[in-house]
Amino acid sequence: MFNKLKQIKDLRNQAKTMQAQLAEIVVVGKGNGGKIMVTLDGNQVVQGVKVEEGQSTSEIENGFKNAMQDATKQLQREMAMKMKDLGGLEAFKEMLG
């Protein structure tokens, strides 16, 4: 029983470590040829938005959507690479036996 509790504690610690490392990831998505930029962190929280002046409302709306999609794709790639570097889900499966 104590062995299972230790495994759960180890798993929780590893998950916290992984979450902290993923949170360090920062990506910048671009829309409208770079006229709109969205910065996301590894927790998928928007850290910043930049909009170049002189764009119409519809250009801003479309550009923001495209920038978010670009940032999300980048973030998914970065997170997948980071997870692979950390041992991926296999590390968790091994701990659970």
C-alpha cells in the first residue's frame, strides 16, 4: 500500500515539474502578414497582443483569429517536443506499472 502511495506522490511531483516546464514556453502567432501578433505562454494564456495601426475592424478580427490559430499550432508543437524530451506519457505509464 505504501508503495502505491509513493508512486502516486512521485507521479504528482513529475506532473508538477512537467507543468512548470511547459509554462516556460512562449510563442508568438502572426496574422495579416505580421500586422497582428498574439503572444501565448505554455498555459495557453494570452500574454500580449500587438496590432499595427491602419487596419479595418474586419482585418483586425480576421488577423487576430489567424494569429491565435498560428500561436496555438506553434504551442502544440513546442509542447509535444517538450513532453517528448521529458519522457512523454510513457514515463507516467512506467510509474504506474
